[in-house]
Amino acid sequence: MKSLRICVVTHQYGHFWSGVGTYATRLINALADEGHQVTVLCPALSQGVSHYGVTLTEIKGLKFKPTLENWFLLSYYFNKSIQNLLKEKPV
């Protein structure tokens, strides 16, 4: 199978605060185990133990607390981080 470059955007990786964190962590680690190059964009709070083959990219300047206003702010920072990542590593 051909190795893919995959970017996953999540607010939880390496922490199991909820079903989202559990699902994201297991999915990301399984993709890496299959030989894919996985980059994870996440806030500093999610910076936990990284799995082999997973590159963590912290979203700079974001202290995330799950309020309604911050979900919109999180979307903005995710978008900004994706744009910066694409500049550094074009597709």
C-alpha cells in the first residue's frame, strides 16, 4: 500500500477527556502503524505522549477552554495553523 501524508486537526490527542480524544488518538496511532505520515494539529493542552510516526504541531497562542466562544476561536486558529503548515510543507 502507498504511504499517505495525512493531517488530522483535533483539540484532543494523547488525552482521553472524552470520546473525541479516545477516537482521535486511536485513529491517528493506527494510521501511523500502517506506515502513513501523520501530522496532528492540536492545542498545547493536547500535547501528550506522541506515537511513533506521528508529528505533533502545536497551535501557537491558544489556551483552549471549551466555551462556545472559544470553539469559534479554535476554528480560526486551526485554519491559521493549516495555512502555515501548507506554506512549510506544500502538498
